[in-house]
Amino acid sequence: QVLFKTPPLHASDMTDVALEHLGKLLSNINKDSIEVLVKGSTIGVTLATGLVVALGKEEFLGALTDTFSYYRSIWYFWRGGSLKECRYFPDRKQARLQTFSLALVSRIWSRPHYRSGTFHLDMRQNLSNVAIPGTGLPLSVVVKTKAFGYLFLLMGYPAVAAVAALNRGRKGRSVYAACAAYREQLLTPQDWFSFWQMNCRLATWHSSITNETDYGMEDKWTFLTTAEKLGISVTPSMTTKAIVCKHRNEEGGLGFACFRNARHGGDWIIQERLENGTFIKSLMPINGPLSTFRIISASRGGLRSGTPQRGSVDVSDIEALSCVWRAGLAGAETDHSSILFNVDPKTGVFKKGTTNNHWYRRGVMRIFDTPWLSDHVHTVHPDTGTRVTGVKVPNIEKMKDFVRDAHLKMMPHVPLAGWDVALVHDTDEMVLLEANLSCNFFRGDFDKSSYFQFLEDYFLDLEQRERESGTW
């Protein structure tokens, strides 16, 4: 209050005022200012880490080198350096792609987004309910302004990597483990959030450069009607113009809702509630929700967007990367409250389960009760005790082919799609609920070598397109 000369504030207002004034302080940042911040941050980290090395802690040398390279590579990309000619991390593809994609955020900040106006607006919306575990701070704050984004990459991101590493090192009681964890979190993070954000940046960059019409499948109504026309099994919807819902015991205009069908120009898709099929029911509590599989598929068809070869995409260009089953909890309306059981994409066998709930705990009080990590430790459904780990999903290959076929027919030029697949009825019929084009792996296993090669091919292609158009 003394610093900003403001009247006394309630605790709930202090964060907003602090952010407002910090934004004003950062509003005049230009390239020269950023360069000073980069160099200052690099020098500070170098001196601090160098002091530790000088004291005999040689295990910090690798962390020092990686930190220095992180800042140099970020600055290189911010100044227009190309991924193709990047000399940083020559033997670590993920590290090179990670720093490139982080720096890419500022380039695509105001680019059109296929669902939210701009990439900035999409980040603000989708990060509003996500917080780095143990901080309670919604990540939408980090992207409130472009200046905040710069500041986070220069100071916040390395700091988060350091705190996470110290936490892991404390558990392992090893300085070496802490240093290795820091280097991993800084340059080659393995958490679902980092992969999700990289997928989001690819989708935004690709759609903004190519103006690919396939991204229209993000709209749930367009998705359903297109699938119906193509004969792809999706959740059936009603044709009635509208429905009215009344509470059985309320009156005087209360407990009343009217929904106009999207088939007749309304905003609502009206469907019967589907029930889990026989196989899923055998693993679930009686009052559990429809519990779906999330399968991620990758298409190389987008590399041909806007070219004479655009139409020459076939099923061999599409690969199913991962599969996770969301085992819904008793009494939940949807499987968003669930245990995430990883499925071996080759054998179809359930592996151990985990959650990502610790990423959704926001608020100051959550700082004290939120774990940093959530390991794969679940082997049974927590509500029934029924063993899941080791059970084999029937027809996993047919399920993967099902989404590959849908990707080919509905959106062959979208790089990545996350499909929600349900097994319903006594026959365990496969139906699609929807597709997510800025998708995450829900902590499932996938071939990382193949995935990063896929990303690099797309990033290099899009970089070349921008250079040829003169917009790089």
C-alpha cells in the first residue's frame, strides 16, 4: 500500500492491484529492455551457480550449462533465429523444441485462433482453472499481458523448475537427483501440462498460417453432423425443436428451463444419456458416469495443407499415439472426476492409474495441501476395489483404427486430435463423443521419439512457410 499509494485493501483485492501495477511497470518493455533482462538473468544465475561450483559442488556444472543455454536459446529465437539453424542442444531434440515452442508464444500471441479469437484469449480461458501444483495461482495470470509472459519465461519458469527439482531432490535426499530434476524440468519436462501446451502452440501456429478449414471440427455441432453424414458412429442426438425441463416440486416460475435444439438454430445439442457397456460396467461402481477412453491420433496430412498435394492423405499418414481410460468416480456427472488408467497402446493392457487433480487446485489455501507430484499408484477402482491394472481392453486395435479412420475422413489436415471414445450397450459398441484439437495426453504413454520427430517436421515446415511469405 505504501509502494503503490493505494487505500487499505482486503486480501482478495491485493493480488489484482499488484498485478495491475506490475503490468504498468512492464508496459514499456521493448526489445532492448528484454535483452537487458535476458543478460541480467543469465549473469545472475551464472554467478550464483558458479559460486556453488567454486565451492566444490561440481554436480551443478550441468545445471549451470543448461541454464545458460536456456537463456541464450530463448533470446536467439526471440530475435528471429530459425529452428533449422539453431545450434543449441544439438543432441537433445526435445530441449531444442521446448525452448523454440516457449519462444513461439510471443510470435503467435495475437494470431487468430480457431475457437477463441486469438491465441492470447484462448490461453487466458483455458489456463484460468489450472495452477502449477503447490502455488494456487491460476496460470491465466502468467499470460494476462505479453509483458507478464516475457517475465515468466525469464524468471518464473526457471524458478518453478528449481523449486520442483528441490522438492524431488529432498525426497531422494540427493543433490545429484535435484540437479537432474532441474535440468529435466527446464528443458525436457515430462509432465502432461508441458506436452499439452506444446500441442496447443502447434495447432494455433498451423491453423493461423494455413487457414485450414478442418479446424471447424472443434465445434461440437459441426463435429456431430459431419460424422453422421460420413457414417461414423457418434452419440445420437434428438431431432425435436426444443425441450422443457421442470422440477417436480417447484412452482412460481422456478425450476423451469427450456433448451432449443441446435438442429433448429439453437445452442444446445440434446441427447439421451448413454450408459457404459458391459466391459466398462464390470470395472465401475453402479452410480458411476459414462467413462471414456482418450485416444490421441497424429496426422501428417497437415504438412500438405495449402499445397497441390492437399488431397493426397491416406490412413498410413495417421497414427494412434496413446490411450488412457478415465475411470469415473461414484456419483460424478462426468468422467472429469476420475482416475486416469494408462493403457499400453500396443497390447491394450491397463497399466497403473493416476490423477492430474493437483494441477486444478487454486487459491491461497491450496498452497498448503497440494502435492507437487502424483505418481501412477492406483491398481484398482477406488470405489469398488475392482482390479483394473493388468486387465486387457477388448479390441484395442479396432479402437485405434476407429479413430484413425475418423481422423482421415473428418480432419485429415489437423496435426493432432484427442478423441473421446465410449464403449456402450451390451455389445460394447464404439461411439465418438467429441474431438479436441488442442489436446493433451492425460498422462498416457506414447512413443516420445516419434512424437518429437513429428513436432519437428511440423515446426520446420511452418517456419519455412513463414519465411517464404515474408512474415518471419
